Amino acid sequence: MNAVFSACFFAIFTVILLGISEHISPRFKAPMLAGAGILLFLIMLYYFAPVLKKLREIADYAAMGEGFSILWKGLGVSLAVSVTASFCRDLGEEGVASKLEMCGKGAVLSLTLPILEDVLDLIGEMLG
């Protein structure tokens, strides 16, 4: 719970600094946004690590190693694309952000193809 409040405080502090620096020197906006985004992302990963460990244990217990691996990769792609697209939008580049999100959706779709093949094989076995 403290992590959430710390992240909120950091975000508010960053917004205040961005507001002040925009009047002094606007060229610092992009590096400050990038730094704040990266730091908040790392805070999220640090506090999300126990959840990932537990999910790995559940996946190993349920013998779904490859499925969990695909899920993990898809989550990683989604998070990276989301953070980067948000950063692009913050800098006023909506077009770049939307194209990036489209690429991310394609990447996640390509990751799920092995699962789709397994499902189709299972359906074929049930019907055949």
C-alpha cells in the first residue's frame, strides 16, 4: 500500500517539476518525462515481483510452462508498448503512439499462434 502512495507522491512531484521547468526551459520536458516513466515502471516491477513468483509456482504446479511463458511475453510486450505509447502521447505524438499500439497488438497476436495451433489440434482430435 505504501508503494502506491509513494508512486502517487512521485508522480505529483514530477508534474509540479514539469510545470516549473516548462516556464524556465521547455527542453527538459522530454527527458524528465522519460525518467519519471522509467522510474515508475521500475517501482511497479519491484512490487509486482512477488506476484510473478507466485504465478510461476502456480504455472509449474499446473504443468502449463509454455502457456505461462507465452502469457508472460504477451504481458511484457503489452506493458512496454503501453508505457512507450503513453510517453509518445505526453509529447504530443498521437500518431506515433497509435501506430506503436497497432504493432504491439500484432506482436501479441503472433505470440499466441502456438496456443491457437494447440486448440485447433485439440478440436481436430475431438472431431476425428
